[in-house]
Amino acid sequence: MTPFITIRQASASYPVFVGRGLLDSAGKILEARGRVFVITSTGLRSRFGDRVASSFTPRAEIIAIEEGEQHKTLETANAIVTQLLDRGAKRDSLAVVVGGGMIGDTAGFAASIFLRGIDLLHVPTTLLAQVDSSIGGKVAVNHARGKNLIGSFFPPLAVVSDTSALGTLPPRELLSGMYEALKGGVIGDLSLFEMLEKGGEVDLDTVVRKAIKVKAAIVSADEKEADRRRLLNYGHTIAHGIEAALQYQKLTHGEVVGWGMIAANAIAVRRGILSDAVRRRIDDAVRDWKPSPLPRLNANEVIAAAEHDKKNIGTTRVMVFPREIGRCEVVSGVSDEELRYGLAAIGIDA
């Protein structure tokens, strides 16, 4: 089978397969050297995990964990490692991660630290995971002080994205991925933004392919977030602060990214980086997908959480701002006062 694209990073290259009906072909796409362990959630085991496990000969063993951002922790990763040990996994074993971003990040991180790293195959089943978290070779778990603060750069052997799985997503879960896809359009593909700007019915296969191309170009040029890769964090500085302040509950990651984009846009206009007309266009596109309202939050708590953002360098806060749709830039020296201005733009005051 011919891959849709090959991600070429400094440490490794790996193919990304995109299409329909691929869940039942994962074992044929990637032949394992040793035993195979499908790691998925309890809720997805019967829907997707069993199908992927059956695609391998002999049938892969399944490890099921609880899903939800509150379970994206070192404790969950350790539980996965313990199950791998109990079942006799070795250095030549293959971890096949089936699920959304939380499952992919947590199980992928466990694979990266088990016996100093075993082979990994991502099988993302949500829009957010297919357009974003499965691409680029980053895996992580959360800390109480911030999102994804404990992690690794660990490229997979391959990514297998079955777009037919997206038709089974609950509406809110599908929307969560739309905001990440919109982000991809703003940072690198005007045509992708224009597709999503119209709202309503969209061709999800095309959305996935376009968003993957945006991210692939960036992570291939900058694997470990030294420069260009930070562009992918447009909307995420404030979003991660909000998520930590909410203890990773009440809103989906994509919804919070949408609100974070609106907040970042307000700061960009104030700095003279972005025109107000383009700000309104981006903000309207986010709001047209109807993210859930923000709960009552305290700006001081969000700012404190944002201090632990991974992009910050020393004592300098770094954020990503759009100049136009399809072109963003990384800006350092963002002040607390500017963060408060952006938070006020989305209704979060001290």
C-alpha cells in the first residue's frame, strides 16, 4: 500500500497512510518483528481495538485503559508499562496505539519509556488525532502544573488514519478536531481555512490530508521545536493555561484551542501584527463552529498555569501570532498585561 505522505525528520522517517477501511489492514501495512500489543481505551476496544488486533497474525493482545484528559498521567503510563511487563513484552514488541489524542499521547509515552523504547504504530481514530497529535513524533502526559510537561520525542514506525472512523464520532468530539484543523489553516494553508470557514458539511478526508500536509512540512523542518515547530502552538499558550486551571475538565482540548486562538488574535491586533479585518474573519470562523462557552475562570490562575508553557525560554514568554491567514510568526517577550488583554477578549477577567 502506498502511503499518503512520508514524514522525514532528523531522527527518523515514517509513512502516514490515510484512507477508508484501514483499521482492518493495520497488520498488513506494518509487519511486526515480535509480539504485538494493541493499547486502546475501554470504550473503544469493541469499536476499533478488536478490529485492529485481529488484523495481526497471530492476533494482537489488547491493553485497555480509561480515557479522558484526567487520566493522561504518569500513573496511567506506569499502569501500561506494568501490563506490558506482566504480559512478557520484550524489546522487539510492537505497541499499536488505537484512539484519540489522549490515548495516543499516553500510550505512546509509555511505549517510549518501556525498556527504553519499543516500536510504535499510531492508529488515530478522532479528527484531532488524525490532523494533529499523531503527526510529528511527540508523546506526553500532563502534570498538575501544566499540559504535556512530561514527554518524549519518539517517532512511530508509521501512522494509519482510517477516515471512516470519523463518522462514528460524537458531534462534540468531531468539533474538537475542527479547531485544530482551523489552526492548521491559519498557520499554513489558506485553502484549508476557507474550507472550514464556510461551516456546515465538509469533506473530512480532504480536511485530514490538508492538515497533515501543513504539520508534516513544519515537523520535517524542525523536529524538536527549536524554531518553526513552535508555530503549531498557535492558540495553545492560553489554551494550556485554561486547561490546567480547569483541571482538564469541562471543555475539550480543541474547544480551548479555539478560544486560545481568539485571545491570541486580540493580542496580535494590539501589537500591530494582525489587521482587525483578518482578526474578525478568523474569530468568526472559530465561533461559527460553536465551541462550548468558557466556564467562569480567574485570569490570575490562567496566567500562572501559562508560566509552565513548554515554548517559554528562560523568563521570556513566547506566543504565536498570525500576520495573515496562512502565515504566522513566533513572538517572544509577551507580557502578563498582554495576556490579560487577550483573556479579557474571551471574557476572562481577574
